[in-house]
Amino acid sequence: MDLWQRSAVVTGAASGLGAETARYLAEEGARVAVIDIDAERLQAIAEEIGAAAIPCDVSNAAAAEAALRQAREANGPARVLVHCVGRGHSRPLVSTDGPMPLDDFRQLVEVNLISTFNMMRLAADDMATLEKTSSGERGIIIFTASVSAYEAQSGEAAYAASKGGVVSMILPAARELGPLGIRVVGVAPGLFGTPTLFAIERNLDSRLARSIPFPHRFGDPAEFAMLVVHVIKNVMVNGTVLRLDGGLHR
Ligand SMILES: NC(=O)c1ccc[n+]([C@@H]2O[C@H](COP(=O)([O-])OP(=O)(O)OC[C@H]3O[C@@H](n4cnc5c(N)ncnc54)[C@H](O)[C@@H]3O)[C@@H](O)[C@H]2O)c1
């Protein structure tokens, strides 16, 4: 699908991968609405790229519904959803403090998995009302998974489960929404230079970065955004998860 004047929603757009994706979509001429729980940083990005800023906790059903309504009022029903909301998590299952609190896991699943399902169902409902484009499409939904869905480290069982759920829903969702002309695709980043990663590793030339086969550095959010733009434009990409990791297998 071409992006010129298309209505597009990017979540998690106040920071990192989502912010850069919003910049790229605006650059391609899309009418962008940006969503994030961090209202202040969201406003700054929105002003930078001329997008509609919609502060929202996307794991909440009513709030997410209201946010998509606002996006629809600003730009028309979205043909593109890029869901970048998520957060990392690394904590032992068992430590001297006792077992990992179950609420830790619950909150992580709310942010990484439930928000993904929530935005998918709401965006698909909107997309289904649209006319098909010249490529026969009504819309595209792109999720952010993680290589940790496949090969997470010790301490990442909770994070891996939250991202594994995202990976698992992509094929059945693409099968179900395909007849409506809606594609569903996941991107699984390796290690990208964003605040999420810098919270655990500040050193850009660290052993962690050098463990990536090539290039020996963290990914640039622009490289994620470039792939998202390609996936939107290439109608054959559907029902799959694309790893973007420099060959990293952790
Ligand atoms: N950076 C990496 O190396 C990496 C690797 C693999 C996967 N990912 C995934 O990529 C996605 C983006 O990560 P990032 O590195 O850009 O992180 P980031 O922290 O820079 O951005 C995430 C954004 O999501 C927002 N957010 C969190 N919870 C929210 C909620 N409930 N409602 C609305 N907004 C909310 C935050 O305010 C933040 O602006 C995440 O899903 C993350 O798990 C990142």
C-alpha cells in the first residue's frame, strides 16, 4: 500500500522505535496520529512531524477505543496501524526476595500482549469499513515482537511469554483478516538503541553489541522504520514475523 495521504496510527510513538516510525510515515506523506501514555514527549513528536497527538494507555479497552475514535476524527479511519508499545523486563523467577511477584508478570502481559490484541481488534474493525485500495487492500497491522520470543535469556521468561503471545497471534489473525484485505505482520527486533535498551546497557561498544554477527552495533531505530515502510508498501508480506537483528541469536 502506498502511504501518500493514508491515515496511519503509530502507538508507543513518544520514544524509540515508535517515534522514528512516526517520522518515517509522515515523511512518506501519511496523515499520522501518534499514541502514547507519555503525553509530554508525545506532544513534542507530534509537533515535530505535524501529527495528531493522542495520549492513551492502550492496554485499557475503553481508552484505546476512544483514542482510535480521536484518530479517526483527525485523519479518517486508519489504514495502517504500527503498534510499538511495549517494555522490556528482566528479573529472576526466584531470588533471595522470594518468587517474582505475579503482578510483575500480569503488568508486563497487559502492556506487551493485551495492548497488542486490543489495538488489533479495534483497528481491524475500522479498516473493515474502508474501500479497497488499488492493491486490493483495506489495511495493514504491524506488531512489534522481539527475538526474545524465540530465544530469550535467563531472567526473561516473563518477557519471552509476553512477546511469544504476539508472535503466535500473527498467522491466525492474518488468516482471519486476509479475506477482508487486511494484512497482519510482525517485526522482531534484536537489540536496538532506544531508551528500553539503554536502561540495561549504556555502552554502545559493549560486549553485547559486539556479539551481533554484523553489524557489531545496536540497531538504529531508523532501520526499524525503514522495514516498516517496506512492509506497508509490499503487499506480499503477510502473516509472518520478520527478524531484524543483524544475525543475532542470543
Ligand atoms: N529496543 C530494543 O532493543 C527492542 C528489542 C526487541 C523488541 N523491542 C520492542 O519494541 C517496542 C518499542 O520499544 P522501544 O525500544 O522503542 O521502547 P521505548 O521505551 O523507547 O518506547 C516504548 C513506548 O511505549 C510507551 N508505552 C508503554 N506502555 C504504554 C501503554 N500502556 N500505553 C501507551 N503507551 C505505552 C512508552 O511511554 C514509550 O514511549 C517494544 O514493544 C519493545 O518490547 C525493542
